[in-house]
Amino acid sequence: MPTISMTVNGKSVSAEVEARTLLVQYLRESLGLTGTHVGCDTSQCGACVVHVNGESLKSCTMLAAQAEGADVTTIEGLANGDELHPMQEAFRENHGLQCGFCTPGMVMSALDLVQKNADPSEREVREWLEGNLCRCTGYHNIVKSILAGAKALRG
Amino acid sequence: MSETGIGVAIKRVEDLRFLTGNGHYTDDINQPDQSHAWILRSPHAHAKLNAVDTTKAESAPGVIAIFTGVDMAADGVGGLPCGWQIHNKDGSPMAEPGHPPLAVDKVRHVGDQIAIVIAETRDQARDAAELISVDYGILDAAINMDAALAGTTLVHDDVPNNRCFDWEIGDKDATDAAFGNADHVVSIDLANNRLIPNAMEPRAAISEFDRTTGRYTLYTTTQNPHVIRLLMGAFVLNIPEHKLRIVAPDVGGGFGSKIFHYAEEAILTWAAAKVHRPIKWTAERSESFVTDAHGRDHETHAELALDKDGKFLGLRRRDQGQCGALTSQPSARASRPISTRHFWRVCTRHRRFMPKCRPYSPTLSRWDAYRGAGRPECTYLLERLVSKAARDLGFDPVELRQKEHDSGRPVPLSDTGRAPVRLWGFPGDIRKRPKGIRL
Ligand code: FES
Ligand code: FES
């Protein structure tokens, strides 16, 4: 079994895993970071989105071994103690979630969007969310949340 | 205005944990010494199980135990019940064929459960399931209404013509008389397609058995823990309620599909007492597609009788649906006609008659209430029918509804069984509807 090492939410971690272990399995099952979810087996839902070296990626579609040496951020790595990240706060303020299952993926995806495009239009937000599915909200408040979060981050 | 009262936006208490990745969904839970299950499912819509050979799989790495429907039947495990039956129009009870949690003699839809493999890891359980050899005697499938209706393929040998029930409601003579006096009769045929609810969180469960107390605990993705305790305990596994605890953690969407008691819950709970270890199971999305209770899936013919001024005189409706191969519960077969009936009464005070509501059992996944449980279908039917009447007869669609509304008394309480409701689309709202919504 290969040994893998990476940084997750600022902490160095290392483990022996079966070669077929997916990054999401490693995060959820070995590290207990269950904020990253699995909603499908076809890379479609985006509930599993995390950042790998600063880019949003579907952690169900990547082997843990492929993240060797990488810097990984999950939803658990965003808030500063009790203080929510502005994007998390925007979701909370704008009712951007209901059951919350898609939410970690939505937030992680949104953050990659705003680091590439600080002032996205509503259309750009909707297009960016192509790879993230939500069955509860109808997306409208998610889009509102992301626009508000982007605004807050621009300061 | 107070800071927390009416009119003030209230922050949801659960958002903090959901937004920080600290939600507590079933698959997030792990128990000490937990084992993992994979369910072997049928790739065929309809097939005899001539033989299920688990020998090779039993010696695969990590495997703790494998059970089939024969094992559960030998243990006296019952079938999953329909908790809300309905009678045929002749007074006889609806057909309620057996629904074994693991199939015994044959499989009746793609995804039907054949065996549970319990192993140290989920991957090991899944690998071992691939080693189970099943000798299928493939039978003809009945995958749509016509095929099910024809009855040439019987999904259950003891259910003639695959008919679950044939139900009617209303006042036939008065309705026929209203239609006889009508100046206009407008009719419509509608199909509501079958759909898969697809909550973002796939179904999952963890079962535990404490042999020192004889107590069972089941964590499950459910909207309805109390009913599962009742149905699973009393009807399927014969466990007294005080020995059975059902825990519903955070649920990642359900839309009705997580109301019902599912076979996997019974299989896992039963098996936990066999292996004396907690057992965890989480569905893949592909399994959700074929095993979560589907919604809608019915065909309707409806007629509206009007006088020359556009006054409504009567309504007739005939409905046929596909209820899937195996009974769902608690409300599978009954919920839709009953909810629909309720809503139909609320929305019309005219002579109405529903001569047929007949679900059939094709070789499809189970079917049950979904988002509104009959009410959206009823609204859709009534609004489409009235719009068609307006179009065909040259009335303005808003005025036709307005006239109906203005002429009316509120539906009497006794007629709806619930609060009085004003009729017909709340005309003020109709007028205020966003541009682009055509009636
Ligand atoms: S779990 Fe659905 S895209 Fe990764
Ligand atoms: S909030 Fe439930 S799936 Fe998005």
C-alpha cells in the first residue's frame, strides 16, 4: 500500500492507503473530515468539491495518491474559530442552503470563482455552478449568496 | 417591531453546522468495530432466482457474512407492509403481494435486493459481491402501463392483471346528469411522467445490536423515524418497540422519498444481530436511481362540463398509474388518490366523479408519494383543463376563473375535512402573476 503525505487545512498528514482510495474517501474516512460529501458516483453533483493547491476539484474524481504533496483545503478549513468566512456568512444571510448537503461543495466552488473573477455577474455565477447540483433550493438563493459573498470579499 | 418576532428574518440554527462542515448526516457517523455492507442487486427487471451461490464470495478477503432472502425467510422475517391500504370499488381489499426485504424466488425490478455482503471494509464487501454467482431465469418484463395492463406477464402470481386496486369516488348519477345538461364539455388527457426524487444525500444506514440487552439501534436517512420503528418492528422483524431505537440524524433532502421504510433498513437491523457488529451501508447514486421510491407516473383523462356562460357544472376524471413491482409504504398505493381527492374537493364544489383510479404493477421500482403527494398533479390537471376550456370556448382564461371564484361559496368544512379554502386560483394572485406566465 502506498504511503501518501499532504497538507490538509494547514496540517501535515500522512497515511498508508490502498492505491484505489479516492481523495474524498481519505478525507472522510481516514481524516474524519466529513464536511466534504459524496452525492453521486458519476462526477456530476459537486458535493465533494475541495481545493487542491488553490483550485477547486471534485475529490471523488481524484485518487488520494494524486494529491501527494498537495495543499488541500476543505470546508472545515474556512472559518476562523467562531468567525465564519465571508462566503459562509453570505450563504447564512441569504438562505443559500436548506438541507445543507450540497452546501460545502457550493461554498468551495464559489470561492474558486471569486478568486478568478472577483466581481462575477449573475450569469457568470450560474454558469460556474454547472458542476454543482442542489435539489432543495432551486439555486436562486445560492446565486444571491455567492454574489453577496463576492461583494463582501471585495470589501 | 421586535427583533425576533413576526416580520424579522430569523437565522436558522442548523446553518452554522452545515456551513462549517459539521453537519451530522448518517454517512458521517461511524461506530466502534463497525462492519460494512454491500447489497447485491438484480440487473434484470424480472427473473427467477434459480440459484444464488455465495461460496466463492464467502472466502473473499475481509468477508464476515453473506445472507440471502432464503436466510431471512428461514428466520421468519416478514415482508415490508403497505401501511395505508385502500379498498376496491366493490369493497374488496386491494392486492398487497409480499415484499420480502431480500428477494426469495424472483426479482421484480432492476435493483431488487438479492444478498447482503458484510465485510471489514466497503470495498471488500463490494469486491466479494462480484463473486456471487446468480443463475437468473430471465422472464418477460412489463415496463409500461400497456404491458402491465395486458397481464401477460404477472409480476406477482397471485395478482391477476397486475392490478393493485380499482377505486372510485364521487356521485356518479348527479355528475352524469350535470354533464347531460351541459352546453359544453371540454376534455383533456395528461401524462405525469415517472420521476426519481434524487435527494442529494443518498440513502444510508447503520445498525447495531446489543446482545446484553437485546436492543437494536438503527441510524437511518429518514424523514419518519417513528413510523419506521412501528412498521419495521411490528410487521417485518418482530421487535418490540421498546427494544428498537431509530435515530434520524441530519437528512440531506428527501422530498417524500425518505418517508418510507426501505428494505435495507430491515436487512441491516436483522443482520446486526447475526454478526454482532454494527453494520454500515451507504447507497451509491446508481442505487438511488433504481431503489428510492419513484414519484408521479400516471395518466389522466378529465372532462369539465360548462353551461353556455362558462359556469362550471361538473367534473369527471379517470386515472391510471404505475405503482411499481413491490408495495411501498406507508402510503404507496393509497396516498395519491387520497391526497388528490382531498385537493380535488377543495378546488371544485361541483358535481364530480372519479370512476377509475387504478394503479398497476409493472416491473419497475416502487412508487410512492413525492413532493406534494397528489396535490401538484391535481393542480396541474385542473389548471390545464380550465385553460383548455377557456381556449376552446373563447373565454378569457382569467375571467373564466374569476367568474367561477365569484359565483362560489367557500367549500364547506365537512367537504374538505380541513380548513375552508377559497376557490380557484385566488384571482388576485392570478392577475399579479409575473409576465410570461400564460394561462
Ligand atoms: S460526489 Fe458527486 S461529483 Fe463528487
Ligand atoms: S440545500 Fe439540500 S441539496 Fe442543496
